Amino acid sequence: AVLQKEGVEEVRTDGKFDPHVHEALLSQPSEAEEGSVIEVLQKGYRLGDRVIRPARVVISSGRD
């Protein structure tokens, strides 16, 4: 609550991988569309337009 009051927001991780706000740690086959975020390993945060910490995620490499 304190961070939200100061304007810190959580980075959205639903949908496509965005290299500006996400850090891909792994890529693995899945039913999801290629390049989609399928798991969040560590939440990311931003303050206004500036990324404080990118979200560390696993992305889909498509079907095997």
C-alpha cells in the first residue's frame, strides 16, 4: 500500500513478452502462443514510465 501511494505499480505479465519490461529467464514448449508469458518467477515494478525492476518470466516457445 505504501509503494502504491508513492506511484509504484506492478508490471503487467499477461499476454506477450515485452523486452522493455520483462526479462525472459527460460523458454519452454507449451500450448500457449509463441512469445507469450506462461509463468512469472519474480514480479516486476515500475515508477511512472521508468522500470525499477523487470518482471522475470518464462515464455512459450510454441508447440513442440
